[in-house]
Amino acid sequence: MAERYKNSIDISESGNWNVAGRYTDLKIMKWLYLIDVYEEMAKFGTSSMLDELIVAEDMKNKSKVIALSRLFHTTLKLIKNTKFAIRLHDDKERLENFLKDLLELKKLLPLISYDTFNQKTKKKITQIETKNFNFVLDKLIDINSEILEPLNRANLIFTSVDEFDPDKIKKQMEEDITFAG
């Protein structure tokens, strides 16, 4: 019966639905990946070197601001998606402190840039307040770096035990029963 659902949702031998792998992919790994993408975009204005050569300078500032905002949101989302799985008191407290830090950084987001209007080209141009922008970006980078430790201790990134192989356990149980009597 479990074989029939292999490509959609895994079902354990007891019939329980097992969505842990998919949850980890969608609610943790996706956000960890996006953190790297948005950090790169906030630093350079694009996510690739080729784009950096092509994208106009005035668009890079806008991209940096949008990426920093998304980096903030992604960090917040990652903490909210993982907080329930943190078991150690110190790690829970650490995540709570990260949330408090993020709420303080949120107050600075409106101060990272401003728009000007070029009368000649009739374009709105985003200007970055470099000091505020770099402060927020550096804080987000630090938080995202430190988040990895409690997530890893909670086995949300790398598991500290061997992978669970239900077929191997079933086979071992069958052998134990066969040779027990």
C-alpha cells in the first residue's frame, strides 16, 4: 500500500502520513536557500555576475532594497517555521532574541532608502542610505549565520543519527522472529 503513494506522500507501515521530509523541504530548506539568494542580491543588486553587467545601476539600488526587505521577511519566516521544533531551552531563548532583534531592525527598514525623481528622464530613482542599509544587512547576515546552530542542534539541517530505513528495520524484525524460535 505504501508503494502506491511513494511519489506523492510517504505513508509509514502503521498507516500514518509522514510529511516531515516535505515540511523540511518547503518550510526550512526553501527559506535557507532564499536567504543566500537575497543576501547576494542585497549586496550586489543581482543574483548573478552576468546580470550585474547587464542591469542598469539605477535598477540595482531598487533590487538591493527589495532583496533586503525579502531577506528580512525570509529570516522571520524561517524562525517562525522552526521555533516549535527547538527543544533546548537556551536555543529557544536564542531564537526569541533573534525575533526581538528582527522587530528592532524592522523599524529601520523605512530608513534604508529614499526615492528621488529625475525631471530630465522622468524616472523615479532609488537612493540607498548606505550606513543604515549596511547596518541592517550586516545584522541580518549575523542572525542568519547564528540561526544555523540551534537549527542544527534540533536536527533540522543535519541529523545526528543514521537515516531511518523502515525496510531494513522490518527485515531485521523478520529475521529476529525467524531465528528466535
